[in-house]
Amino acid sequence: MKLMHHSWKNKQRDIDVTQYVYYINAYHYNWHKAIELIIVLRGNIEVSIDNQHYILEEDDVILINPNVGHATLAKTPESVAMLIHLDPIYFQSYYPNYRLLHFTCISNSKTRDDMRF
């Protein structure tokens, strides 16, 4: 169930952002062209990406690259996450080969309080 949904587009600047806040429940697999940032607001969730499994706790973040299949699963009841989808075309004006960009961003218990997260 979605608790909040917001979208914003600016075609002149190639910005297309969608934000969701929702309950993470049963196993949910998806795949899309957007970069996805997941921030755990409450509870614990499991995120599976390319046969790698990450357990995220409150305040953890993970970034999922475009066109990568991934799944989420609540590990505790009432787990809530905020997702932000950003169309990677935004990076086109900064990097001509923006489709080759690959990000690695996953926090854990040792790093979640670092300024970079």
C-alpha cells in the first residue's frame, strides 16, 4: 500500500523523478529503466539484486542501477521504505555516454551514519 506518491518532470532539464513511500510486504520483483534509490524508513527489508542479497535496516540506503532486475521483501512487519526513481537521461548533459554509468551505493550498520549516506 502506498502512503505517499509524488512525481516531478522538467523536460527542459531532462528531469523525471518519482517518489513513493510505501509498505514493503511480500516478495516484489521489478525491473525498469530508472535509477532507484531505496531508503528504509522503518523496519528491516531484504533487497535482492543479481543474486546478491542485502538486509537493510532503518536509515539504510541502496541505489539500484537502471535495467537491473531486483526484488524487495519485508523482514519485519510494518516495514516502510521511500523509493526515488530518476530517469538516467538526466545525466546526458554531463556525460555523453550516460548509459554506461554504474553506481555502487549500499549502506550498512557500519556506514549508515556516514555523511555520504
